[in-house]
Amino acid sequence: MKTKSILKYGALWGIFEITLGFLLHLLNSSIASAILIPIGVLFMWAAYKSTNKWWSIPLVSVIAAVSRMVIYTVINNFSCCTEGIFPTLAIVLEGLAFIYPIIFLEKEKKKGSFLFVFKPILLFYVAILLYMIIFKSVAAVIKWGDINTLLAEYDVKKELIALFLDTLISSALIGIAIVLQEIFLLIVYHKSD
């Protein structure tokens, strides 16, 4: 049952990434990651809750990445290119970056402490910021061979502002989703008493 849950969440996340990701990237590349990261966190969190194993978090991200890459390859007549590699790499890195925040917040919930919006926002803000810096650095090395070209090609100030704003949006969406879930559970449990 646990394996099926991980496969299900990974495949669904991969489908969301390729469909919703495509639509969001048509509108604005920057806002796409700000929305897709919280969706990925929800799938990783669901996988962790269904298994209670830390390894389910990176595993579900690998399954999502493979699902996304397979769908991308099929859509593009079985040819793969670098445009498909970077989002796939991002999904795998998300799985590694969010192990600690998900486990920490789930343990806090099990202790019975209500998760005020600022704790998850701050925790995910730091995790997403680190993830984005690592991802952009790895992508630059893969694409250009070094990070210096990234620094020379882009307006660093503009990129940093976008990075901080995207991270704030993502972490706020995650924090709000967690608090809404807590409120919903309190209402449901209160009604059953």
C-alpha cells in the first residue's frame, strides 16, 4: 500500500508539472515555480504521511521527475532536449531540499502544537531559497560550464529580487495551506465531539 501511495503521488505530481507547468510558463516563467513548488510540497508531504519514512520524500520526487520526463519525451515525438532536463532536475532537488521542513513540521503537528503561519513560512522560505540558489547554480554549470557566465548573462539584481519574491510567494502559499488544513481539522474534530 505504501509503495502504491508513493507511485500515485509521484505520477500525479509529474502530471501536474508537465500540464500546469506548461500553462504557467506560457504566462510567466517566474510565477510558475512560485506555484509549482507548493504543489510539489503537498505531494511530498502526502507521501511522507502515507509512509512515515523520510526516504519517501526524495523517492516521490524521483518518480515525479521520471513521470514528467516520460510525458515530455512522448509529447515531443520521443526526442529529449535540455528544456526538459532542467525542470526534471528541479523536481529531484526539491525532494532533497524539503526533507527536513516536512519532517520537522509533521513532528510538530504530532506533538499537538498548532502550526502558526509564520513558522512554516520561515522554514520553507529558507529551504526554498537554498534550493533555488543550488538549482540555479547547478543549471548554470550544466548549461554554460560555469557559474560566471550566469553572472555575466543576467541582471543579478533583478534575478535576486525575483528569487526572493518567488520564494516568499511559495513559502507563503505553503504556510497558508498548512494553517488552513489545521483549521479544517480543528473544525472537523470539534464537530465530532
